Amino acid sequence: MSESQRLRIDIDRPESGWLKVEMNSGDQKYGFYPSHVPYDSVSELVNALLKILDAYDKAMVRLMGKPSSESQSSFKRWLEKRAAVS
């Protein structure tokens, strides 16, 4: 597997009730601070990653965080770049 195909997920320690999640693939990086309400986005992300390891072809994660069109479009661009590399 080449470096550009590897996916790295880093989950920092909680600070003031928030934790940072960062996804890296090659030179692409996306970081966010998911909310625990109304969905447990971190648990859903971990379960989705486990499904990927078990060869599921898709999994869903509901990312809840501070709503902003910039962060949503940034994540969409990250996913599109990731799909183009694969």
C-alpha cells in the first residue's frame, strides 16, 4: 500500500469536554472537533473504521460539530480527493 493510500486517524485527549479528530491520507488532512450530541460521532467513526477493516464496502458516520458551510465543504473536498486517489 502506497503512502497516498494509507489513512491515518488521530484522536487527541479530551480538553474541556472536546477532543480533536484528525484524518490524514498522503498530503491531505482534515481535522474537526465532533460533538457528542445528538450523535456519538466518535463511536460511530470507530465502528465505521472497524467495518472497513472487516471488508465492508461502506459505513456511515454522522459528524456533528460546530455547523459551518466552510467545514462541511472542506470535509466534502477531503472525501472527494481521498476517493480520487483510491
